[in-house]
Amino acid sequence: MPPIRLVHVSDVHVWRYAINPAQLFNKRLFGMSALLVRRARKFRLERLAHVVDRVVALKPDHILISGDLTTTALPIEFQAAREALALWLGDPARATVIPGNHDRYTGAAARDRHFEQTFGEFAGAADYPWIRPLDDRTSILGLDPTRAGWSARGMLPRSQLEAAKALWNERRRAGDRLIVACHYPLDAPEPFRDELHPKRMTNAGEVGRWLSTVGPHLYCCGHVHRAWAFGPTEITDQLCLNAGAPLLRDPSGANPPGFLEIVLDAADVHVDHHYWNGHDWETRPLVHRPGFFERRAF
């Protein structure tokens, strides 16, 4: 079987200013204020077309977007994101899109299922959890701990966790390369743990203990705008991959914006970080794990 090439993108944060005052009598007023003060300068939408073209040039077999396509979950933001990413989303079989907390920014956005109306065809099922196969060996398990509220924290509902366990027990022999797609990291490398803590998944420990039983897996996330690849000490056989944020403005050069290219070749995993250095694209090897998927649990 030939290698499979995936591109993992997260936290695009397409934003638009709301001009209808009726849309601002909720948490979105806070979000729009933050957009005016800081976020519009932090996320450079003028670069989005360059990101789209860079990904297309890699000719990936599959594209995974792990949430926060929007900023305040306005319908106009969802529409703009769908249009801007059209070159990635021509074939639902070759793209997977899951929500982030900003895509459920208000109770109304969650109840009206704005995310599902725009990107639902790129999920494995109408409701979470789900497993969708990419090939005979590779599957994506989709989890959704996002919720509307004033806090950026998430929580995977107990019912969804129990359903994920049952689904995995049913499907675990269908392939030997598992990718878990979830917007929230369960842990972060030491330099970024303080950044994750105030907006963490509140039951991350419980979810991590279950994932420690499923065998080797990739955990593709976002939420913290940092690109990383590491194995959490408390989660056995997990390689956690955070794609960072591709439109982030980073004058310091310490946190360059970009996305991840993941190549699965038999049991091997190779991950590169494609990033914008302020003038051009560069690529750096992020992690190489020969034989990562060789041991699996049944």
C-alpha cells in the first residue's frame, strides 16, 4: 500500500464584523470587542489564499481541519470560510472538518447548528462520536467537546465518551492506524501548559485514560495556537499533533504560523511543519516515528 499524505490545519479564525446590533446581545459582544481591539490584527486574512495554495500544491490525499474556522460563529463567517477554503473542500471524501469552540461561540449558533449546515458533509456522521475510514488501514475518530458559554473550556459529555468506547470496540479491527480528531488538546508540552490550562478540556484526564487503552494513535488538535508534536507522559502510545494557526501574526518569529503535513508509510509516521517566515514558506521536520503503529491493542 502506498503512503498516505495528510494535511492538518487548525484555527483559521475567519472573522467578519457584525453590523446587525441584534447579533451582539450575547457573548458575541465580548468577542466582537476583542476582534476590534486585538484579533483582527492577530489573524491576517489577506494571507488565507496563500495558505490554500500551499496546501493544494502538496497534493494531499486528505485534509483534516480541527476546528475554529470562524471567530464568533456568525453565519457570514461560516459562509466566508467555506468560500475561502473551496479548493480544499471539493470532495467530501478527501476532507474532514470538526468544530472548535469558536464555531459554537453562542448558544444560538450551537442550537441552529451553523457549523453542521456549512461543514456537516465533511464529518463521519451527523452526531459525535464517529469513525470514518480513509483507506483499508487508516481511520479518523471524531470527538466534539465544544460547548457554547462564556468560558473557552470544553468538556466531552459522558454519553459521547461512552459511545466512543463502544464504537471503538466495534470497529477496532477494521484498521491499524487511528487518528483522533478533537479540537482540544488533552495535554501540552511543558512550555505551553500554562497557556492551555485556563481553556482546557475539563475532563481531559478521563478521556486520556481511555485513549491509553486503544494503542498507538495520532491525536490531531488545535485550540492553543502553537505547532507541536509530543507524546504526553500520562497518555500511553499517543502522538499529539497541534497544527498551530496558519494566519497568526508573529513578529517575534518564535511561533511561526502554518500547518502540518503528515505522511503515514506502513507503520511509520513523518510530520513536517510548513510555516510562513514573514516573506516565504519554509518547512521543518517536526517528528519522525519509525514503526509507530506496529504495536496495537485489541
